[in-house]
Amino acid sequence: MELIDLSRELFHRTQAHPSHPPVIVTVWGDHSEKKVAGNTVFTSKALSLAMSDHAGSHVDAPCHFDPRPGALSIDQMPLERFFTSAICLDLSHVALKGQVTVPEMEAALAASGETIQPGDTVLLHMATNDRLLGKPGYLHDFPGLALESVHWLADKGIGMFGVEAISPAPEGEPNFQAHMACAERGITHMECLANLDRLIGRGRFTFIGFPLKIRGGTASPIRAVALFP
């Protein structure tokens, strides 16, 4: 069995979407503080975390992009959505700020030698981290899906898809349209994934990425992994 970590680290001031609050990590208590009970001396350390439910590698809940009553929050989503069969498509050629078209999706799928099955998770490697992570451009210059490509994935019956960037489509109107398409088609997506390059050419795998049980959450950080037998 092989596990590949698909999650980014969470740390103080992790790069986050500009519309969300920053990740703030501070020390709540450390081993310099001694607690004494009888003859026992004990020390402990804990951190305080303040962040958006969209911090780090995360999955969006339908209520984030779907304003209709009844749109599910993260705690209401079935856990089966986060333990699925999966494939990863190589779209690393896409230009920065570019939109991946349906013919490009079809070519990447053909090159993978796989098919998309109902309920699959489809991960999309666009070399975003290699080119932009840790740079100011990570927040603005990322590539993503064209609107018709979101619908193409939905037509295949997927459960969700995932990207390395902070949004599923390029900044501005394409990103808004992609989120609205997810609402329309009943799918969702993950953002800020890592190590997708390690999945290329490996075929089908099991995706695992459970969210936190945040009451009313619009998203949740996940520890995403790919499991190969």
C-alpha cells in the first residue's frame, strides 16, 4: 500500500484566497509553563489557530456557492463523497491565467488511458504549485477550467474535482461562473491541493479527503491523500 499526501501545510500566514482571512498561528501555551499536582510536574504545548474554513487544502460545501435554501453545509455532506475512486489528468501545459478547454480535457483523459466513472473524483494537475506557489502570482495568475469544461466533468457524472490553485477557474468572471456551474450541476471541488504531479501516469487510485465536521461550514480543510494498493 502507498499513500501520497495531496495536502499543503498549514502555517502562519499560509497563502490564502484574498477574499478570506489569513491563517494566524500563535502559541497558546508551551513547556515553559509547569503544572504541579502532588509530586508530579507536567508541561504541555498547544497552538491557537484562527483561519477561514477555506484555509489550506480544502473542499467547498454547496452552501458556499449555492444560495438556494437547502444547499448542504460541510457537516451535512455524505462522507461517501470523500472516499472515492479517482484519476488525475495532466494539464500541466496550460498557460498561466489560461482556461482549459473541453478538447484539452478530452486529450488529457485519452492520454491517461482511463475513463471517468460515475462518482469519481477527478484531480487536475496544472503545474500551478511548481510555477507559482510562494510567489505573489499564486493569488492571481493561476490557470483553471473554462466554463464548458466544468459542465463536461459534470456530464461525466463526477462527484467532485480538485485543483492546486486557490480557485477552480482563472480569477474574476471565469471563477464566478465555475462556482455557479458547480451549484447548477450538483458537484463540488477542492482547492489548494499538492503533489498532483506524483499521480500522473499512475492510473486509477482511491482518493481520501475527509472534512472537519464544522456546523454550518461553507468549506473545510482536508488531509487529502491518494491510496495506491
